Amino acid sequence: MGYNCKSILDELEINYISEGPERQVKSISSINEARESDLAMCYYEKEKGVSMISQSSAGIILCAKSMQGRVHPKDARQQQLFFLDNPRYAFVKIMNQMYNNKKNNTTGISARSVISKTAKIGSGCYIGDYTVISDDCIIGDNTIIGTRVSLQNCHCGNKSIIQSGVTIGEDGFAFERNADGELERFPHIRGVKIGDNVEVGANTNIARGSLCDTIIGNGTKIADMVHIGHNTQIGKHCQIAAGTAIGGSTKIGDMCWTGLNSTLKKVHVGNNVVVGCGAVVLRDVPDGDIVAGVPAKSIKDKVTTNKLFLMAGQTTKGSYSELGLKRKRKSLCTIPLRAHKHIIKESPD
């Protein structure tokens, strides 16, 4: 089966300039390994972009718009080049469309899972082996939950993905000392609310709230081995990289990015903030700032690239319109309020 990238881009209403004969591809590959039947992408510009594109054997390459006139299709291979404002974004959209068509039916609930009778599971969900969903949890429609996941005190929205080994809704770390210096546990009486289109990576832990809910906003993506403490609020469309540790009662705005192994301790972080890898954030961070170091300090005035951290929505060309997002801040997440049928059936082979 072949895919016509021009048709897909037109359908997605992504602007482009095409050069070379119109052709189809069968699969997707990296630009270095691609063959004539593959689609590839190169977001590099200048000499590095010229080198990578000219040496690639890909049938179709998505290129940065600035490369138009600097690179040309290989006539002998009937190559086609597309020049776009954001080739990486277009590549992701095409790839999702191509591979979503190939996905098997992943609905169904494993007979080896354990689900409370008071839990509510939406339609079109998949729940893997040995996953435990406790009392009164609510799972929205078309949500995928991997193997050996533990959910307690949790409301999860629609079309979310929770990978294997995740723990959500256990008590957070909070104690008070008595007169003898002994530790008394602070009761946790609230839960975790996860919005729509959220992804939680393998072996991540999200603690339940003590006196207010822990909240993960719509569209936020959380990598593996992340810890999110009690009462934390994370906004919409954030990226939380692997190893991030977020202390209790931290508040993070929309469209933020935290680097690998960064730490945030009971701070308020604004919208469109970038936290560098390994940074330790001990003070509040305003909107649009870039912080790094231990303790973290602003380095925004030292950053000169005009390709600034697309992952945090910081661009010079209006990333909100490109990504279909709006600046207007609404509720952090949409929790399903209607009752869902509790569907139990064997997972597909």
C-alpha cells in the first residue's frame, strides 16, 4: 500500500512547497537509513541540512522552508522534496495518520486484570494484564492502560495512555513530628485528576492529593520514571521528561518543558517555561523564562537561537496557531462526569 504525502498534507491543511515528481511511499524511516520507498524528514538547515538531504536515498523528504533553492530532488531516483515551516511537526502528523491505519484493535480488558465493581470504565478502552483499578476510579473513553498499572483515587479523561508499571493515587510523602520527635502521617483524603489526551510513561508515580487534588492538564505528556508529588497542578500540553521529580504543591503552567532529571520543589512555574536538564528549581519562574543550573537561574538572555524550544511553545513564528492551540486558559483538565459502563472482556490476541 502506498501513501501520497501531498494528499495527506492537503487534508491536514499544512502549507508546503513541493519540488520533484509526485510519488508515493510505503513506509517511514530516518533520513540516514531511508530507501526509495520511504518518507524521511530533515529539520536541520544550512550546511548540515544540505549534507543530510543530498546524501539521503529517501523517496520523499520533508525539509525546512529555508532549504528551498539550496537542495534539489535527485532526478535519477525520482525524488520529491517538500519545504515546510515545521517539517518535524508535519512528519509527526503524517506518521500518525499512516500508522494509525495499521493499528490493530486494542480495545478490551484483560481477564487477568483486577477491577473494582465500583470503578467505571468508558467505552473503547484497553486494560492490560495484572493491572489493578480500585474503588470509585473513573476511566474515560478510548483510554489505553498497560500492564501492571495501579490506579487508586483516580479520575482519568478520554483518549489517554498510561504505560506499564505506572502507579497513580497512592499517598504522598507528608508527616508531622509529635512532641517526642516521632513522625505522624499527614492524611491524604483527595485524589488525582488526569485530563484528556494525557500520556504517562512507564514506572511513573503520581501521588494523590492531601487536602486538594493532584491535577494533570489536558494534552500533557509525562515520560518514564517521573515522580509527581501530592497536590501538584500541571497545566495543559506540557512535556515532563524522564527522571523529573516534582515536589508536592508545585504549580506548573501550560506548554512547559522540564528537562531530564530536573527537580522542582514547591514552586509556581508560569506558562511556556523551559527547565534545563538537571536543573533544581527552588524559586518561582515567570512566564516564558528559561532556567538552568543548581539552583536554577534564568538563562533566557544567553540563548540566541531563533529555533527556541519548540517543545515548550516558544517560537518566533506563532507556534500556537501552528499547533492548533490557544492562549486562552481554561480548566486544566476535563474529567468525565457521566457514568461509564463497566465493560469486562478478554483482551484480543
